[in-house]
Amino acid sequence: MNPSARLQAAIDLLDRITAAARDQGGSADTIIARWFAERRYAGSKDRRAIRELVYDAVRMLGERPESGRAAMLALVERRPELAELFDGSPYGPAGIVPGEPVAEAGVLPRWLADAFADSGLDADEQAALLERAPLDLRVNTLKAAPAVIQAEISGSVPLPCLPAGLRVPSDSPVEQLPAYKDGQFEVQDAGSQFVSLAAGAERGQHVIDLCAGGGGKTLALAAAMANHGSILACDIDRPRLSRLMPRAERAGVGIVETRLLNPNQETSMLADQAGRADVVLVDAPCSGTGTWRRNPEARWRLNPQRLDRYVATQAALLDIAADLVRPGGVLVHVVCSLLDAEGAGQAEAFLARHPGWEAEPLALGAGTPRGPGVRFTPLRDSTDGFFVARMRRP
């Protein structure tokens, strides 16, 4: 493909990504992968160049553009050399017409500006949300020592304050390594590792992971427990939960049981667990504002109504989880969001609804205290954005 054809391909992909964001369709990564699968003629250099054009445009637009062409024209304003590729050639985009729509550059949707400011996130914090994310690993200490995995991956370095964490070069093909296939490590952001440690899960305990998804934090909890005790991993998403047990088997984890829950029936379906858990982890559905480095088009999916639904769902899940905690046990609230409405404010509201519960200080070696918990940000901690609070039942 010539450069003009690559640019037109990026425009076509941006049209699809924009439509998917509007209609709550597939993610940008999924759309791009499908597009390339249908076009085998695109070589590796073509795929790399097209992907970079797409993500460069997505990252610079806080508001959803009206078209892929408008998005690319915004990128032209920062990279004028691209203008000559609008050449009207058979596979390239039509020439630029003066006055045609150009998307507006920005970090976040305008409607979120006040919420970010009220949450203490200044312009530097916001800009860091769109930097390229690093590649982090959590060594599975049930199978391997961190020093051994570090020696196997050139350029890898330990993550401070994370005994099983490594940061590796971003282009490392880690999932092709025999050690990965043998379950000796998992790809997991440092922030996710920190909030898993915040649970304080110990050997022999009974733990409930209420929103387990594919099980990344479940496996981290199992390693912290030295594979002794029990973990009940729950979710309402069958496809995601179905991926957990194969991952557990690969990791050598034998203490996990899964339970698929029906929406709005969680309490009745967990009646046998009432008051039993030493730790309940609620990694709640959220806006995902802390993951924009990895999913920058997620900014275009969020709206005020969707955010309100997330906040209501989180509150409901925390109330369900509270009944599962034994007296003296802990409830851990986690969101991959930087907004106080989902983080500190949500934890404060829970404590107000549940007299006698107390937030515990978290000494994790990273993160910044925020309300009853700790917040991690890309700027301050070089992690995805997270909030975590650990609250103990009387």
C-alpha cells in the first residue's frame, strides 16, 4: 500500500470506530483486527502505519468526531506533512477543500471538564491519560521467581513496591514466550497489581471476587494466598467468566470456584455466602477513565447518563458485598476510574450508609490518599488510573 492508501484506510477505520463508539459497538482494537483480517494484502508495515495514524487521531480528540475524515484533518493540523497525501489518487483520499469540517482537538469531552477539576485532576494529569501505556507483568510466584522471568526478558526491570511486578519493553512479544504459556507470568498493569495487594488476602482465607471478569485480579489474589484457602469468583458476564478457569489451570491455581450470577438476583444467588467471607473484592463496572491510555476511544462512549448508571451500579454492588463479609472482615472497593463520583465519593457514601464500618489506611508504597482510599494516576504513579478503598466490617 502506498502512503495515500494507508491514510484512506485509517480514515475508513476511524469512521467505523466513531460509529461503534456512538452505538456502543466493538472496541477500536477489535475493529482494527477484523479490518486487517479481511485485507490480507496489507503487510506488517502497512498495518503498523495505519494503526499509528488511527490512534494518533483518536488520542488527540476529546469529543467524538463527526467523521473519520474530520478526525484525520485534525491530525493534519499537527502533522502538516500528511496534507499532501490527500491527493485524490485511486486509493487515496480526496483533496482537502477549504472550509470542510475539522474535528476539535482536546483531551476529554467538554461535559467531563468540571468532574475532572472537582476530582483534583489538573491539565497535566489529564494529558497523561493519553500517553502510551507501558507493558507490565505480574510474575506468578506459584510457578516462578521474579528474578528468573526478568532474566528471560531482555530490558525488563522490577516494578518498585511490587515484589512480583516487572516492566518490560513495550514491543516485547511476551505472550509468545514458553514461560507465559506455562503460566509463569501474566500481563497486568502495575496499578491492577497494587489494588490486588490492597485486598490484603492471606493464606487460608475465604475470598469472594464479586466482579471477577476474566480473572486477572482473582489470580493475583490466589498467588497472594499461596494457593491455600478458597476464592469464589463471580460475574454476570458468561463469556468473560468462562475464560477464568482455563487461566487458573494454566497458572496452577486450584482454589478458585466460579459462579455465574443473574443480574438483579445476586443477593439470592449468594445467600449461602452471607457473612462468610474474610475479604470481598468489588472491582466494579465503571467509566474506565483510568484506562484511556489503552482505550482512548472510550472517551467517545461515555455520557452523563452512562456515568450515572455506573455510579448507581457500584453502590448496589457494594451493598450486596457488605452482606457477604464476616464480622471483622474487609470489603475492598476498586474502580479503574479517576472520578471521585466512582472512587472517593462512592466509598464515602458507602460508609455513610453502613454505620460502624471503617476505612483502613493503605500503605502500598505508591498512590495518593484520596478520601477513604488511595488513587493511582498515570502521571504520578506510571500506572493506569485506579481508586481503591479497604473498609472493615465491625
